Amino acid sequence: MYSRDLIFRRLMHLFLVVFAALVGLACYYQPYITDDVSGRDSLASNSIFGTVVSGYFSFSGRILYMLMGTVEQKYDWFSCVHGLLIVILAVFVVKTAFRYIVLTRLWETAFITLAILLFWFGFCTLDTIVVWRSGSPYLWTLLVAALFILLLINSRINSCFTCISGVCAGLMHEGMSLGLIVFVMLFAIYQKVVRLKIPRRILWGAAGLFIGTILLLVAPGNYTRFDVLTIEANHTTDFFSSFPSYCYKTITTSNICLVYIVLLVVVAILRLYRNPKCAISLFLVIGGLASLMVPALTYSLARRFTAIPAFFFLLGTFELLALLFEKYREKIQGKTVLAAIITFAMLFVLIWDSYNGLISEIEFNKRIAEQEQAIISLRDSGVRDIAVYPIMGKRHRLVYYDSITFDPKHWKNEILAKHYGINSIVLMAPKLD
């Protein structure tokens, strides 16, 4: 006979698989937009390796970031793994926060589901980092960074693994690299002050992180990209006004930041702030906010970038949750039925929302296909300057679309005009009923 807890866990795992499958299908049906089209066109005459090397010298030093983005654009089916990546990210978050706490498997599954729920509704960038192929390397960046932090904090991990994961994390993204460097420095200082010694795994992890970051920053393509971003931003402020503004914007627009602040207040009221987990939680948040110095240098905060500080807030939130669970573990560890009810409720919300996202993706994909067919028909009939109506109607927050604009000289319009082999393409004012 199967125990009740085992049945609960099996059902939970089944629902997690359903959720991951729905997200994967939604990502598969996500339409190609400007950046994706440009990437696919360049891959038509170049290999994945050649595209990454070319990008290192002409666009950015984010080697692994570009590698994953290029693979996403090359193979349509590859985006189907994004749902699985979200689950794995949640597992890393829970394993990191509860590293010294013995959890029953039912409670562990409950916290993994909670991590997914906070990621799903706590981040304001689901469309740009989960379903958009050119933005999905952000999701890979979060996954690599979570693995690095998990290995760094775990005292039983070999130093070589922390070093290798540090190099990979440093090669992903400038903002993530800076946030991780700040966190690792604070964590190392804490180890030195409290335990009078910095463990070897932390030193090797820091060394790997610095090596990866240096390789990222010295890329010739960074200078070109920095110049382009600075010009496009058309800034009227300086770094010292942009940075606090971006911090405020991130905290107020990402729900996970507000969840963290509430938990921090609870921890302060319960006077648990002397616990090491509270200090590590604050170090993570400081690292997350420090990452915002990167967009502040270019005076341009892309919405998808807020996923990086939000990721640090998510980790910090679970450090506080683990602290609270540890205090009341004897009272709530045995309440498995309550844990199961709450977990199934969270899973229902996740599956329902991801299902609605998938339906919206399919419907929106049809409208994109109709617009593209209209463009091709006009082109084949000899029209070289094409104007199309914008795609109207409500869509789920999981659907991302940012392509043709009302300015024919906009770089997005020029890329699409080149793709279709015409002189120009532009949006015209929608019809009013």
C-alpha cells in the first residue's frame, strides 16, 4: 500500500510536469519577432559557433548568454524546455535556502511549488525572459547563477565545482556578474568575521567568477554595444540619479521585492535578525540592487533586466522563509495534509494561468501569421513600401510582441524590411469602429 504522503507527492509531481509542459508549449508557439528574425537570418549563413564568436567581437562578451540565445533561434523545439528550467530553478532556490534543514519530501515539494509561484507572479518580466527566444538567455542566466550560489554556500562541495560554475556565471551577463561579485565579497567578509576563516570553496568560486567576468568585459563587442545603448537612451540624467531611480522602479514593479520586505519586517518583529540566514538574505538583496548599476551606466533599464535583481530578492526571500520554518518546524512539520492542500491550490493556480497563457499564445500566433501572409502577398504583388495595421486585442501577460513600429526608420522596421526583401515597412493607424 502506498502511504498518503507518497500519493500526495506523486500527484504534485504529475501536476508540476503538466505545468512545465504547458509553459513549454506556450514558448513553442511564441511568434518570432524582430530580434529573433535577425538572429535566424544571420544563422542562415553562419554556424552557431561562428555566430557566438562573431558576436563576441562585434556585439557583446556574454559568451554563454549568446550561445543559448543562438541555439534557441536555431531550433524551434528547444524553447519547450523553459518550463522545466523554471522547475529546476525553483529546486536550486529551495536547496540553497534549506541546506541545513531536514525537510520531509512533501514539504520540500511544497516549497518548490511556492518558489515557482513567486517566480511566476513575482517577476514582472515573464514574457521577455521565458517565452521570447531572444530574451530567454536571461532565464538561463538565472539558472547558472542559482547553481553557482548553491555550490558556493554548500560546505560539502568540492572547490573545483565552485570555480567552474563561477566562470560560467561570470560569462553570462554583466549585471549578474556584478551582483554575484558583491554578494560573494560580502559573504566572504562574513565568513572571515564570524568563523575567522574564508573556506577554500568560496575563494575558488570568487576566482572563477572574476575570470569569467574579465573575459566578458574585455570583449571588443562591448564597446560597440555600450555606444549604441548610450545613444539610444538619449539620457538627460547622470548615473547618480539613474541608479536610485532604477532601484525604486525595480522594487515597486516586482512583486517578489514587496514579498521580501514583508518577510523582513516579520523577521525583525520576531527578533530573528541575528540568525546567519538573515545576514545572507541581506547580502543577496544588496547584490541584486548592485546589479542595477550596469543599466544605470547606459541610462537605459530594459524591463527584462529587472529579472536579475528580482532573482536575488527571490533567493533572499527563501532565506527568510527557511529561517521562519526552522523556528516553527516542530509545530508545522507534521501537518502534511495542510501542506498538501496549500500545494495543490498553488499548482491549480499555476496550471490554470499557464493554460490561459498557452491559449493566448496560439491565438496571437494565428494573428501574426495572418499579418505576415498579408505582407508576403503585398510584396509578391510588387509593393515595396508596405503599411500594415497593428495587431489589436487583449493578450495574456505571457505573450510577448514588440516588432513593427510607426516609424519606418526604426531599426526594427529596417530589419524586417530587409528580411522580407522590401524597401520599408511601417504600421498605420488602426481602424476605429
